[in-house]
Amino acid sequence: MALKYYKPTTSSQRHTVIVSRKGLSKLRSVKKLTVGKKSMAGRNNQGRITVRHRGGGVKRNYRIVDFKRNKYNIVGKIEAIEYDPNRTSNIARVIYTDGERRYIIAFEGATIGDMIVSGEEVEIKIGNAMPLKRVPNNTLVHNVELLPGAGGKLAKSAGSFVVVRGSTGAGYIILKMASGEIRMVNENCYATIGTVSNSDHFNVRLGKAGRKRWLGRRPEVRGVAMHAEEHPHGGGEARNGIHMAKDIWGHRLGKKTRNNKKTERFIIKHRVSKRNAPGIA
């Protein structure tokens, strides 16, 4: 996908950069594969705000995406590649030889007419899904399961991928994440060969506040602009510097919050945060 730049006829267009949707389907999404999506506006089931700066935005329908790829040994053909407002990547509409249609995450290089299949003994080709034990070393994969049959959980956003490093010999495959984390995953978990489409998404610049509101994001207020009782950065006469960056609850930024002891044994090497990386201030 190519990037689209605007002529600087206004102050907002001067800085706007979006991904061109040329080549994407202009037809409506398949009605059977969409459901209504209610706007939660960052509230939980008690109506309390649990995620700040959410609300408004354009109404959307949710596209039901097949993350499990569990139509085994049935060949499918890509009918169309569509824009999905609920995710950063594009989605591909696949029709299988038995007549069923499904949406999958579009992989980089996907074109209309491509044939894909998932199963134990399928060809190692971009777009095909198979167990990790069948994937060669140093292969890029996406939509990786963490538990067999549970559906893809890793590498589903635009341009993302995971590198297969090899087998432990004890029923697990070693994967390297983009964050630098190295972990073990059950060898029977399925993954799709290739990287996720729309890698240019990371170069998008919204250009104006209105585009942010269309996406359901409300304005954020700087902590230094608040009163002392509202934020650790607030208060003081005139403009005071931040001696230690904290969030609104007083926790130091960069503090590790991972507390999942159950999966700790699967992680060989933890990710390196930019804040703690050598040579980075």
C-alpha cells in the first residue's frame, strides 16, 4: 500500500499522511460476517471509566475474522481485500471450495485470486496456516496461537510478524517477538506464514484533532497543566520541571507491571524496554 500526501492548502492537510486504499474492495462487507458493535466509551460493566480518553467516534460494524483458520485441508480463494475500521491491518474475504466465506487477516502481498489452505501437511507458502512444528527455522509468521485451537493471539496488527527460531525438542517451539522477547509456544499451535499487511500504517499522520475524534479518541490533558491534587506533575508556581515522570496514579513511568506467574516459565528472554536499553537515555 502506498502513502497518500495532500497538497498543503490548509494547515491540517499540510501534515496529513494516510495510507492509500487504492486496490481495496469498494463493495459492502458480507452481512453474515458482520455484527453490530456498541460503543463502550472506555466504560466497564459498572459504567465506570477504566480507559481514559475514549468516547464518540464513527459508528462501526464488527467484521468476524477467522483467527483459528480451522477449515483444514479445504482450499480457499481470496475474493477481495477489504478495509476494516476495527484493526490496523486489512482483511481478506476468502471463499472455500465448499462455498463458505470467511474473513482472515490479509497478509503482505495478498492479491485477488490467491489460493490458501490450512492443515498439517500443507505447502509452506505465504498465506497458508500450519502447526509451528512444520514451519522451518527463521521463517516469518503471524496470527500465532498461544494454546492449540484457541485462535491467533500474537502478531495480528499491521506489518507485524514473529520469527521462528527452532524447536526445544520437548514439544515447544522458540519464537522471537518484535519487542525482543523470546518465548516458547506449544508446537501444535497454528501460525500463518508471512507478515501482516498494511505495513505503511506506522507512517500515518492524522494531521488534525478531528480525525482523532472520528476514531473515538478524546483529548488528553498534560499533567503539568493540572492542579497538584489532580496529577503528580501538577501544581507549583509558573512552569516547574518534572523530576520523575509518573502516571496519574503516581506510578513511575517505565515501571514493570507484568504479573503473570503462570506463563513466566515459557519466557526465555524478556523484552527490553527503550527506557532501560543500553545507550538510550
